[in-house]
Amino acid sequence: DAKTTQPTSMDCAEGRAANLPCNHSTISGNEYVYWYRQIHSQGPQYIIHGLKNNETNEMASLIITEDRKSSTLILPHATLRDTAVYYCIVGGMNRDDKIIFGKGTRLHILP
Amino acid sequence: NAGVTQTPKFQVLKTGQSMTLQCAQDMNHNSMYWYRQDPGMGLRLIYYSASEGTTDKGEVPNGYNVSRLNKREFSLRLESAAPSQTSVYFCASSDNRGSETQYFGPGTRLLVL
């Protein structure tokens, strides 16, 4: 089973910020939070990851709560091209860690 | 850089036939992975290779074999295809074993009749 819980789907108006939540209440101290997205029929694409601190890159921002039990991916100005399935994943750096993608959140950007 | 490439893009097999899916990466990554994705589902890990010469089972290894031919190439073989193996297969690579950033190929769409 996936270590994370995400809403099945979300809508967001074009040009607005899209906030995608993720619960990972069983996360352990050395596990990172990763976000990927998958645009229809394509391979998944890495977005961002973090351990404790909030992170920002050219694609998105990642906000992790202080207790690390949940996080939010923020797409600051959503466009139609951001319509995709977004996967929140937790995992560490150990050899035996197995990444489990889960079903993700289907984000619809509305014109 | 081409990143991660997969061949073929599409394949139709009859039950019982065998085939090998090819994957290559040009990023000098140590780790490579094979996933399958069924309609409406997330990705499930079939096998992975943490480094050249090593392979390990993932979540759903039954019915598959893999070969890490060299650092660049990681192949997935179906010895006797079954309709339950109809899926989209993705190959990925990363710098290190674990949850390091993975780079995915475009996928191979396989239909087993």
C-alpha cells in the first residue's frame, strides 16, 4: 500500500494557484517527500522533493508541515498544460526502499 | 542527451509468446527500474537494479525476468506472455538506489491477446 493519501481529483482555474495536499502520517525521520506528475500517456516527470524545509524551484513550491505528517505542492500560476496526475511519494535512501506511487491526484485546470 | 529511451513503443503479442523490452539511459546513472501501469492505476515496481550486475524484485515481479546488460541498459523479458500482462511499461533511472529523483522513459504499450 502507498504510504501517502491524496484526493482523487481536484479542479483549479487557469492562472490561479493550484494547491495539492498529501498526507503521510507514517513518514519516518529519514524519508523524503517527492512529487511527480504524469501528463496523459507520458512517463512521470519529477517536480520537487524535500525533507523538512520548504522548497521552491522553477516548477513549484513544496510546503511540509512541522510534524512532517503532511505536505502541499503549490503550482503558483496554473496553466492548461499543468493538467495531469500528481503523485506524492515518500521514501528514503536505503537500498531496500521501494517507491510506491499510489493513484495520485488528477488535477484539471479549467480555462 | 536523449535521457531514457525505450523500445518498442507499441507491441501486440499472443498469449504464450515471449518478448524483451529494451531500455537505455545516457545519464551515467547507477540505478534503473521497470514499472508497469494498468489503466487508471499508479505505477507498480516490477524489478530494479541498484548497480551494474545487480537486480532485485519489486512489488510485482512474477512473470518477468530482467537483465542489467551494462550500466546503460536494463531489459525486461516476458517468457510466456499472459493477458494479465497487458499494460504500459515504464523504465526509469536515477543516480542512487532509493528515492532519488527518477527519470522516466516514454513507455512501451503492450497488448497481450
